[in-house]
Amino acid sequence: MTVDSSESNEIGEDNMLREKVQADSIPTELNSQDSTKEVSESMETKDEWMDILGNGQLKKKVIKEGEDGTRPNKRDICKLKVVCEVNGEIVEEKDDFMIQLGDMEVVQGLDLTISLMDKDEIAEVYVDPRFGYGDQPEEKIPPNSVLKYIVELKEIIFEPIIETLSVSERLKMSNVKRDRGNFWYNRKKMTYAIHCYRRALEYLVSTNQDDQEDSHNGNTILESCMKVKNNLTAALMKTEAYDAALENVEDVLSHQPQNLKALYRKGQILKQKGEYAKAHAIFLEVQKLEPSMTSLQSELVYLEDKIAKEQESEKMLYAKMLGRVNNSKSKKIKVENKYKIAKGILWTLVGGTSTALVGILIHKFVS
């Protein structure tokens, strides 16, 4: 079972907007590596690096000052121009790139740095692999790469009030968060994935107006909410937060009782919690809905063995509690132990007697 990666039309439009390059608003000097250096040298420059974390793994140097006192806050929407280099080669270049600060829509190092920039500031940013893409490759970026960014913070927009957004706008925002959650899930960064999924859900709280609009849109709010909760369940399971995962999956099943992903994950959660009989019943239900799922057979065999052992242990426990331990077995064990002891004593006596007789005979013949 994998996280849901389906995308709405709104997501496609949003990606096109974020990827679109408006050449008329981009200084042509930033379009190549060599010219980037020329622009950096011609602009007002500060020689000192800011060591943001104090360990040399995330550093920022101002190339061009921005408006003093205009740093963005968490959840503000920031419009950026970003050029990323790895080993002197440009691997990413985006303009009018929109992110919501604090929502892990860029690598952690860049997200932290943007919060320390002023509007219209241009900065050079050094990001250690730990706060970049780590030991996993990204498109055009090898594992364990140091990232060098030239970032311009072009505009800061306050986060819109969710209740004022239309259903389509909220779905678009939610899908962006969900897709980013899927990105971090696939990179095994579960803390980031969980954050993104929870943010996606904030845009999917239903209202009466939503219910009216949903009647014309195929219950899109509810369906999107169930997809996000299914994905959130998977991420929570990876962190062994089984109680929280069970709460999410139960909510999905309350609206969609035959949701296969939700049922299967519920069975896995119950198994991990040691509730083997309940897990077995859930997997049987999944098997009825999807007989071709071959992995269920091994799950069922495993659970049946666990259930049998639990039942045997319970029988023994109840017997002890009621003083009904099998006395015949215990008596038999005691008799066998007594027999072994007596047999040992007998052989000891026989051996001692034999030794004495041999000694007497030797003494007679020698003397």
C-alpha cells in the first residue's frame, strides 16, 4: 500500500503557475552561472557570512540589502527567485516561485533562511546536505550534495483566511500540501510528511456552504479529506504512532466503510498493537472485498498462530487463577522425580557395596 498520489486539475494549474518564468521581470544577468557572479560583484555586498545554526551547516550572506524590518512570518506566502547550484552547475532556476513559509515546500535549510530575509533582499545561501536533500538524490542533484542558492525575496503576502476561500481554491491549496507530503513520505522524512498532511487537512474542514458546492462537484472536499487522512495514517504508522493512526483511519472508514487502503491499514495497526483477533477479522473483510490480494494469506496465517497461542496462554492463566492446574501431571512429575532420586541412591549403594567386596577379596588373596 502506498500513499495516494492522484492530482486534481487545480494541482496541474498550480504547478504551471509556479514553474512559469516571467522573463520581463528577471534581471538577464541571473540567467547564467558566469553572469550571476558578475551581478553578485556589482551589487552592494557584505563580506561576512551569517552562521545561522552555529555549526557551519547553514550560512547566509547578503548580496543586496532589502527593506529593513520586513522579514516574513511563518505561514506567510513568499514570492521568490531561486537559482540553485551544485558543484558550480545550475541545477534549478525558478522565478515568481510561491511557497508558504514553514510548510516544507522547499528544503529545510532554505525554508529557515528565507525567514531571516527582508523583502527585496538578495542573498547567497550555503546548505549542507543535512538540511538539503541528504543522502537521497533529487533530479539533477546527486546524494550528499552541498547546495548553493542565490535567493531573492520578491514579495510577502499574508496567509489568506481559509474560510474566505472558495472550494476550488481550498482544494488547490490542500493538494499542494498533500503532494508535498507525498514528496517527503517517499524520501522517508515522516515528520515533514505528517506536518504537510495536517496542513492539507486544515483547508478541508467542511461548512454548510461547502456541502452546497460539493453537491455540484462530486463531494470533492470529502473525497480529498479521505485521501489526505489515508496518507496521514500511513505516515503515522511509520513513526509507530499507532493510536493517532487508528483515529485517522477510523474516521475514513466512518465515511467510506469499504475503503480498501483504510481497512488494510487498520488491520496492520491492530496487529502492531497486539489486537490479533480484531486484526484477523479486518483482514478477512479485506479478503472478501479483494480476493486477489495474495499478501493477505500470510497475514492471516500469522494472526491465526498468534491467536492460538494467546488462547492457550489464557487457558493456563485461568486454570491457575481457579486453582485447577492439572494435578495428575504435577503428581506424575513428582513421582518421576522421586523415582530418579531413589534410582540414583540405589546405584550409589550398589557401587559402594561392590567396591567393598572387591577390597575384601583382594585383601584375602594378597595376604
